[in-house]
Amino acid sequence: MSLSRRLFISATVVTALAIASGTGCKSKSDEIVVGAYLSLSGPDSTFGTDTREGVELALEEVNAAGGIKGKKVKVLYEDDKSTTQEATNKVQQLIDRDGAVAILGEVASSRSMAGGLVCNKKKVPMVTPSSTAVEVTKGRDYVFRVCFTDAQQGDVAARFVHDTLKKTKVAVLYVAQDTYSSGLAETFKASFTKLGGQIVVDKGYPKGETNFTTFLNDIKAQNPESIFVPVYYNDMVQIARQAKGAGIEGSAFVGGDGWDSSNLIEGAGDLLEGAYFTNHYAPDVPWQNSQTFVASFKKKTGHDPSSLSAQGYDAAKLLFDAMGRASEVTPQKIQEALAATKDFAGATGTLTIDKDHNANKPIVVVQVKNKKFAYSTQLLSQ
Amino acid sequence: MPSWLHQLIDALVTGVAQGAMIALVALGYSMVYGVLKLINFAHSEVFMLSAYLGLFAIMALGGEAHPFLAGVGGTLLAMFAAAIIGMTVERIGYRPLRKKGKGPLARVTPLVTALGVSVFLQNLAQLLFTAAPKPYPQLIPAGSSVALGSFHLAKSRLIIFVAAIVVMLLLNWIVKKTWFGKAMRALSSNEEAARLMGINTSRVISTTFALGSGLAALGAVLFCLDQSQATPTMGTKIGTYAFVAAVLGGIGNITGALLGGLLIGVLGEMLKLTSYSGGVEVIVFLVLIAVLLWRPAGLLGSTRAEKV
């Protein structure tokens, strides 16, 4: 093929694509376009797919009820492949190319920070369903969240261990290079010592570690009453298995929302009998809204929702609610409506957006019982 | 006995077992480098794939219902399958390049292919098995141990260590005493001359890949039975450690791989007792740099031609 002919063909293809994307994706006047960037592939793909299931349910409900201000809502999904670079790119695309009036995403705090930076610069509101790092919303007028922060969660976990479980000698084991894990460990330690408790072992481990025997022997030697392990579920499965080898009872462990996965039950459900963790939600939480959500979710998908799905649902619901409250559907007005949110009844509790754009809402404590997650109690964040 | 001494010996035992496992993987890097002067980056992904294959084989053989049969049978099946994967990777990825490339880039091209194969296998595993970790059945019940005086040595650790030592003795015998070992060493010192002497070099290279991959599979299954679950990204970390162990001990040297593995394993566990536990990797790599500055060929590496 000659060069000129090749050039001609590629030019034609590019033009065709440009036209197709221009007509296909730009918001039509009878549609409101919302962009969602999620990790739909890569190591965190379950984060993305779970969240999408929740968003889809919220979308179905809002459109079945006639949409917003007479217009149908459309959610465009973009896959950031579990990387921060792609998160930045995809958010830019969603705003510039697709003309999204608001953005939903991400789960991992690092990617929400990247996407949030773009949204804030372009003055398009973003609601993250599950990013708990404090920095995600800090100083960013256009970024909101529907979940609690690590600071709130660490504090609640400390109060739960000290006041409810009445334990005063605690060991802490966490991932040293992970913002989520070390951040949660820091706030827990600060709150726990302030309450008068004592941290007897304080161990960080490198990311990806799989051999915990030495840490667990060390912890066992100090004989703590409780062990706070704010790590993700895959690490926790291994820790629980090796803890038995070291002679530590599984019920001594307390964790954070990173534990929330059916994989934890599958891999170490029997070993962790009696352990607690703080979470956004539990399938059997006694809130009317949660029960309605669980029922319709099950009807749509055929399985129980994970907490990520519940939060994806809440993030989308809150956004749609704010769009309805806004005087007109523009990024600026939606932002104002989101900031004014008060007592919004979501599936993960009733929440109020505070001046830092964080959600004030109850935190649930879940217990591992008979190889299942069971609701134990709820504490208000302070 | 004071408790700190008890803890120290505990950490030492754990470190030795961990090191033996790293050494099993390191051998694969070392042997391939010995014959081909190629760093086979795909080796860590063969390790990961064999963890999955081992899991499926163990489940097919009855899992926790027949722990002994499933454990031994599953491991052997995984080793066999890994050997085939290793040979296939060599056949498709490296052999065509070796036949074509004799130019100045003959060393670089296969290296890039190795990286490509590694990325390919990792992503393939993510597609096939999903990113969610798959827990291994507990064939060796957690907490079962052998009493050794006042010590309780976890059974899984003991099995890892014994298996690694037996395999390494066997390998040493193969390399030193058998015809295949001789051919391997001949190939390592001069490929052209080996071929002229009537050695089927392609077959020897293939067998080297099979052997290395089989050892990685043994390491993978033992690793998962002891402490882990299979994930598509598990190869990266252990692969890095194993590669470092191979270089530290002197790449191309079998005893060196064992020594390097043990050193890294024990050092890692000892550091966990200190307050620098989060920075294990930083210190391990500092040690690597220090050793290489002192002995550029690694602890047991020689600058002589023969390296297997």
C-alpha cells in the first residue's frame, strides 16, 4: 500500500471516529450525562465491578421514576485499569469529550485523589463512594464522599475496643507503605492512648508480605488482649491462618472496612470466629433503607450486595438527589446542592455532608459469626 | 531460656524455611542464566501459574479430605505442568530469537521478550482466574507442629526445608554426575563447541527450562500451603527476592542460589523483630548492593567461563 493511500485511509478513519464520538457521546438535550471512572480491570477489578452494580441499580430507579427534571440520566463508565494515570485521563475524557455534568468514582483513595484533582480544576462535582483517606476531599471544593474517613474510622475502632470490649492492652499490625492501612493504624493508636489504653506492640510490615509468623510470635509474647489489624482481606486471610499456628485466638482480632469481602469468610471464616471490624454497612443492619436496598439489589442481581455496591448505590443516589434539588442541572448548581446535603437517607445510613465535604454518619461494627458477617452495633463518628 | 532468645530462634527457623523456598525459585533463574546468559523474567510468572495449577490439582485429588494424596500428587502434577509451561515459553518465546539473532543485540532481544512474556502471563492469569485471591486448602493444619526440645517447629516449615534440601542435593547430583549435567555444563562454557561435539543444544536448553520451572512449581505449592493464597500478582514479589538471591549467591551457581536464598530469608525475618520491620525490602536491597560492590560476581560466583 502506498504511503499516501495509507495516510488517506487513516485520516478517514480518524475523522469517522471523531464524528462518531462527537455525535454518540456528547450530551443530547434530553439526557443528563454523568461520568463514572472505576477500576473495571486490573488487580482491583472487583472494586470497580461491585461499585458499578450499585450505581446501575440507583440509575434504574431514578429513570423508572421519570428521571431528573424530565430528563433521563445516562451514566458513562470508563475503566481506569486500576492505575492513577488512567484515572486522570479518563476523568479528563469524561468531562471534555463527553460533557459529563458530574463524576462518580473511585474506590481506591490514590485514584480518587488523581481524579479529584481534575474535577476540582475543571469545576465539575465528584462524589466518591468509598475513598476513606482524609486527603481526598481536603481543600477540594468540588469533591465529596458518602463514606466515613480513616480518621473517623480509626477513632471509632479505638472507642469500640476500649469502651465496648473493655480492652486496655492492644497490639497493632499494619502495612507500613500503604496510606489506608498506616493512616488507620495512626488514628487508632492516637485515640486509644488518649482513652487511657496501652499499645504493647506496634508493627508495620512491607506491602505484599505473606509470612507473618515472626510478627505473630512477637505479638503473642507481649500477650495483648486485642489485636488491631487494619489491612485488606487478602492479607487478613493469611494472618488469621498463621495466627493459629502461633497460638493466637482469632477472636482477638479487630479490623477495618478492608476486611469486608466474601473472600475473608471463604479463606478464614472459621479461624476468625468472634472477630470484629468497623464497616459502612452489614447485610442485616436494622435500617429500613438498607433492607429495601438489599431486597431490590438481590432481585436485580441474584446475590447479596457487598459494601462497595451499597456505597456505589448511595453515591449515585446522593448525586441524583442533589441534581433534583439544584435549581438547574449545571456543575456549579449541583456542587452547591451537594454541599447543602442534610439528613440524606442512604442504604448505608443517614448522612449529612459537613463543611469539609465528608459524610457524617453512623459507623457499623460487624462480627464474624458462624462463617458470616453479622451486625453487632453502631457508633457515631465524632 | 529468655523469651527474646526464644523469639530469635523462632525467627531464625522461619527465615531458613522462607529462604529455602526463595532458593527453589532462584535456582530456575540461575540455571537458565548459566546455559543461556538470559535472565528469564517470565520465571516468576511460571511460579505464579504453578501455584494455580497446584491448587486445581489438589482440589481435583480430594483437597482436605485426602491431605497426603492431594498434597503429594498435587505437587507432582503442578511440577509436571510447570515443566511443560516452561518448555513452551522457551520454545515460542526464546528459541526462534536464538536461531535468528547472532548480532550485537543477541542478548537484549530475548531479555525484552522475557519481560513481554512475563506481562502476558500475568494478565492472562488475571483474565482466567480473576484478580481475587484464591485461598489454598489447609492440607497441613494450621498450628500442627513438631516438638524439638522446648521448641515447636511448624510442620509446614519442616516440610519446606526438607523438600528444598532434598531437591537441591538431587539437582547437584544431576549437574555433576549425569550425562545431561555434563552437557549442560559444556553448553554453558561454549555453546558452539558443545554443538560441534554432538550435543543437541536445543534439547538441553529445553530440559533446563523444564527443570527450573518444575522447581519453581515445588516452591509455589509449598509457599501456598504454608502461608498463602494464589493471586495473579504473587510472582512479582517472590520473583524479585529469588532473582536477588540468585545474583547475591553468584548467578549460575547452584549452591550460591541456596546461600543467597537463606541469607535473604533469615535477614528478612530478623529485621521483622526490630522496629524497621516495614522497611525489610530497603535493607535487603542495600545488602545486595553492598555485596555486589564487594564481590561483583556474587558470593560464590566465579568469573570463570563455566557457570551452571
